[in-house]
Amino acid sequence: MKSRIKKFSEIGIRDVASVGGKNASLGEMYNELTSKGVRIPNGFATTSFAFWEFLKENNIQTKLETILTQLDRDAYANLKDIGKQARALILSATFSEAFSEEIKNEYTLLCGKDLKEVAVRSSATAEDLPDASFAGQHETYLNVKGGTALLEAVKKCFASLYTNRAIKYREDKGFKHDDVALSVGVQIMVRSDKGCSGVGFTIEPESGFENVILLSGVWGLGENIVQGTVSPDEFYVFKPSLAHNKYPIIQKKLGDKKLTMIYAEADQEKTITNIETPKDKQEQFVLTDNELITLAKWATLIEDHYQKPMDIEWAKDGITSELFITQARPETVHNTRNKNIHIAYKLINKGKLLSQGNAVGSKIAIGKARLLTSPKEADQLTPDTIIVTDTITPDWDPLLKQVAGIVTNKGGRTSHAAIVARELGVPAIVGCGDATQTIKNGDAITLSCAQGKTGYIYQGACAFEEEEIDFSNIILPKTEVKLILADPESAFQLASYPNNGVGLLRMEFIITHHVKVHPMALVKFDQIKDDSVKKAIEKITVTYTDKKDYFIDKLSQGIATIAAAFYPKEVIVRLSDFKTNEYANLIGGKDFEPHEENPMLGFRGASRYYNDLYKDGFVLECKAIKKAREDMGLTNLKIMVPFCRTLEEGRTVVAAMAENDLKRGDKGLGIYTMVEIPSNVILAEQFAEIFDGFSIGSNDLTQLTLGIDRDSELMKDLFDENNDAVKQMIKMAIHSAKKTNTKIGLCGQAPSDSPEFASFLVKEGIDSISFNPDALLQGIENINKAEKDLKKVDEHDDFIFYK
């Protein structure tokens, strides 16, 4: 006779047809992974045979089929009524005495005579297959105690095979209703109501990046995550660091966790209830680092066992403090997009031209214009809003992710608005001059950055098309192609682009968006004069005993996320290169920054790192990089020193780094410098004795060679990297680097905007070129063409020589 019930010890993944995917997976893990340290709550499962027998004994199989034939399969207008009828049919039926006794007996064997609380979970026999996860379609009942309550919960699980959502799901997936049975898993209850719980993915669920584990958690029962009721804590764990016994937690985000779901009192009608989480627990992570590492190791073991990305559920018992895996299924929803596919945009028709300026990115956006003079006016922004304003400063940044596009009167291609828009992937047109006059508030407009260097704003919603480009067809050139990055949130997605690593990681974005506080305001907190600023810093650093640790943690996590995304490819992080006016805009910054008439040529770059006004802040930068490199094992990180004016300054900064345990050459540490000042070019051979590599910063080098303020609206037409004087400086730098066998690259927009400029760099023998993500593909195309043309010339020269 077939079994009505199987213990977890008798179940494996081969038993999906008998106990469903969820229970088969629990049994598989219980039997195969418990010996490796993974804790799975023990239990048993009713079988599909028991379900079919139940339907047959109550003579309701045919009745169910009849009810479902009446389903409106066009509009599903009667779905609610059909589901209600089907569930009522099951709930009114009775279990056989034999089946009831078997359930009670197994319950006693599982829990002992005290009959502990159990979790009762539904598991459809077609559930959790790689192409069809039934997650969330059927019911789970928690904290069930006693034989009578257990039998009732099992029957409710049977009935949940016909929840409205489950019926619709099977219709959408093409499953025949009478082919799917319901198994019920009964597990010893993990008292996460008194502890915490959450979910995890063994890949990054948005991008499909495979080298991280994402764990999230809340206090109490995990339903608050499922429902999106609260913001959970989130943690990213880097698998290679985990495997090498390094500190693997590259990102920690504290959620609000305002509510905690617990079991209701016995005399209440509700079985669960949400209570307000105490303030001290809201400000505390639900898991310790050791617990996170334990869960991550378990997740890796589960993934390795199943040989595929997995979606897991975990719980911590608040009574015993033990962690458990309560469920695991193949990841099926979030990793469906082909990472090799890129979208290119093309405008089909054009409305009246309203304004034009410098294009940032290559996208086209349609939306309603919102004319703003200040970020304080930016209430009720929507994803189809296009901000139109005079200029964008750092205090606007938090708004820019919420909108479809950005238009400014002022600013060039290297302005703050342009840089931030590129980093966020938001299309922008900057330096229009008259946009706030020619565009009316509330009008529909089309913003097009798909027509080259110049961007256009058209009246109305213009038609456009998108073209998919397959990255797998793109061949990288011999010249290394790298990315310019700043936003850790985009790193996992951009890692799938064709690239040779990151040539410039801009630390400033991480400090502005993630740290937010001036480092000296954390070092010398007591010297802050404004009480409101002190309160703001206290609030931000509330979870830290030492405020300096806050800076180190936040900065190291941002850097580590980008380094991990591109690991083991080289990632070059540039030390902070704010100007004094930009540093002053950080929280607490005004008390620690001098006023300068021309910050662009003032107290910036290397000169800050050994100066008494900032050297304690520089120590924190060094500690953050050291944590990412050594503690987390991200030795693919290299360091770049910006705006280093003299040889002596270079030696001083390298020595200061060594004092902070960042010694050149130690554990493969390379220290580079930017070539952006004429002195760097003239003395390049001497600078090569101090540094391991060069990166030409074409914006500053152009500015200082031509004597043009790169942010000047009046002088923008003369600002040109293609100027012969600038190119001569670049040529000199490359030749000096070749002479001293020093790596040299260039970071800038020109090689993607101008095929001629790319050709010039390739001809001179540049080692690498770094691009903003929006310019990468055009840059690769330009370099490939340049290398092809150069090869033709070489072959022709060889032919003449041998002839």
C-alpha cells in the first residue's frame, strides 16, 4: 500500500511527485546537508496519495472538475466565486479515521508527549520546479498546537490548492488542475516570533550577478518582508571572500523594521498581529556578523548541492537563539533577463524643438516638465517627471533617481549635473541656456540623448524605438577598455558589460550619498558649532559607539561593492577629490573647510592628505580602503592619487599611506597618480619613480593647458580635448610612460565622442581608456576601428619594407 505520510528522513528531491517541491527540498536538505552543519527543522509530510485518497473517499474529485469547467477563462470575472466553491467543497469533507490517526501519531513522534507548536506548510506536487515556482500561492499555518488544531490546519492547506491566486497561476502556467495534488509539511516550529526571520538569494536578484548572496531580515515573523510592510535589514555577502575566510559582508543596510509580527494571544481571533518595534531594536541589525556568515555558508552549501541559484527562507529561534533554514527553492523570477542584452535608442519623429544642450547618456525619455528653482519644491515627483531647472548642485542628488530625465540651463559635460546623471543612468541635457524660458511647466516633452553630443528637447511625446544589442557579439580591443564608476548600486549590473575592469572609481559619490558626513566632523565632533548639525550626525551614526567607525564602514562597503562586482579585474579607487566648496556641503563640513575664491585650483587632491586641516580625515579614507583590500580580501583594488602637483608632494602622500598600512607593493598594492597638471607631464619620468601607473585626466589637463575654467559657460566653445596643445601634452605623457615601462590610461569622454581622438590615443600606444557606462559601447567601437586602421597601416609599411 502507498504511504499517506513520509518522515523528512524518508524524503529526497526525487519525491517531488509525491510530496511537492517544497517538502521534497526540505527532506533533501535534512538528509544531505544536516551533516554539513545546515540546520533544518525536522518534520513529516502527507503525500499526494493521501490527497487523492481524500478526494476519492469524499467523492469530490468530479465535483471539483465540474466547478472548474465553469471558470471564465477570458476575463476571469467569476474567479472569486469558483475558488470559494472549490475550497468550501474541501473544507466540508472529512478525513478518514486512519489518515487522522496517522497524522496524530507522527505528530507525537515528532514532538514528544508535550506536543510542541508546529508549522504546517502547503507543498503542491508541481511546486518549486525551475520553470514554475508556486511560491506564495498556497497557505502556511504557524504555531499550530494539538492534534485537533493540526488536522484542521492540514485540511485548510488542502483547500488552499484552490485559492484564487493558485487557480489563476495554474491557468497562466498551463498546468491542468486535476494534475496537481497538495502535500502538507509539518515541521517543528522555529520561534522566530521571539527572534527574527528573513529571506535570501544566492545571486543578486535584480542583475543576476552570481558572486554575492543577498540576505534580508526583520524582527519576528517573515510575513512583513513578503507583504512589504516594513523595510528590512539587507546584507550582501561576497562569495569569494567567504570561501577564503576573509570578512565577506560587503554591504549592510539598516531597515526601519517599524513593526514586528508575533503570534496573537490565545483568546484573540487573529493568529498573528503586528506590534510596534521598540526604538532600540529598530536601530539594531537583526543578525550579528557571525550569524550572517553562518547563513551565507549554508546558502552556499545549498546552492552547491542543487547546482543552481536558490531562493531560501531562514529563521532564528528567539528562545534557543538557533538559526534554521525553513525553505529553499530554485530562483526562478529575478534572473530571467539576458545580461548580454543592451538597449539602444532611436528617435522616429520630432516635435517642435524647444531647447538644446549637451547630451548626457544615450537614452530617450518622455515625461511632464516640472520647472523647479530649488529641491525644496520637489514634492510629488513621479517616474515620468522631467526636472527642468537652472542648475543642479549636490543637494539635488537624492531627487534625481525618482525622475525620467533632467534638463538644466547651466553646466557642461563635466558639470555636477552631467556627472551625477551619468552615474544614475538618468538621461540629461545640460547647459541649454534657455530651457526654463522655452519649456512650460506641466507640458509633455521628449528628451533625446540619442543623437550624439548634442541633446534635444522636443515638444510633445515623440515616437522612438529601442534596439537590443547583444554584448556577447562585442569583441574587446587590444587596448584595455575600462569603466568610470561611482555608484555602488549600479555595479552588479554594469559588471556584465564588456570591460577590463574599473579605471576610475570616484570616491566622492560614495561619500556624498552613503556617508554624507564630513570626515573631520566625525573626528572632531565636539568642535562643531551648530547644534542642529550635531543632532543630524548623532542620528546618522546612532548605531556606532565611535563615530569614525561609521565613516570607515560606509566608505569601505561602497568601495568593496564595486571591487567585488568586477573581481578579480583591476579596480582603481581614486582618493577623495572634492574641492573645498564641495567638502563644505557635506554635513558638518562648513566648520572644517576654508573659503577659497577659486576652489578648482585651490586646496584639493594630494595637498589635503598631509595637511593638518584634513590629514585625520585622510586616515579614515586609508582605513576604509585597507578594510576592503585586506579584511575583505579585495586585493584587486588599486589606489589613485589625484591632483598631485609636485614630486615632493607625491612622496609625502605615498609615505602617509604607508603609515596607514597601505604600503606600495605590499600584497600587490599598486599606487597610481592622475596626470592632469602640466607638471605631471613635464616630470612624468620622475613621477614614474614614485607611482606604479598614470591615468590622464583629460578634463583638468585641458583646463590647465588651455587656461580655461572647465565649468565656464562663456568659454565652453574653446574647451576642447582635441586641441593640438592638449594632444601634445597627452602624447608626451604616453611616451614618458613607455620609456619608464609605466602603465598609462586615460579617463574621459573624448575617445567615445570623437573617433579621431580615440585613433590618436591608440596610435600613441595608450594602455587603457576608461569610459562612463553610457559611452562604453561607442568607445569600444571607436577603439576597434582605430586598431584595425593602424594594423592596415603597419601591414602596408611591412609590405613596402620587404619589397
